[in-house]
Amino acid sequence: MDPLYKPGGVEARWQQTWEDEGLYAAEADDPRETYVVAFPPPNVTGELHVGHALQLALADALVRWRRMLGYNCLFQP
């Protein structure tokens, strides 16, 4: 096994798979239960920090999990 993780090939494959299966799309008339996460823009200074990254990473994980459970999800950062 490589000592370093190189996500390029793995991530590209999964990105294409999720796009092909329409897993990034949220439809207004979908009969499935909805799950929505929306974030306001950054603060007035526009300076992003680790807290922003952590918050978005956690929300991304929650939305992906709900998608896998069959929810109609929208993640709107």
C-alpha cells in the first residue's frame, strides 16, 4: 500500500458515479422526505477560518448520510 493517500482517482470515480445517479439533485416535487441544510454567507469580514471548514464538513457528512438513507436532500452553502 502507498504510504500516502492519493484521493484523485478515488474521488473522481465517486464524483462521477454520484452525478450519473442524480444523487446531487434535489427536486421540489419529489415524494421522498426532504432534508435541507442552508448556510448563511461568511461574516462581514469575509475571513474564513477553521470553524467554517469544520461546520461545512460536518454538514456535508450529514447530508451525504441522509442521501444514502433515501432522503431528497439539498445542501446549499
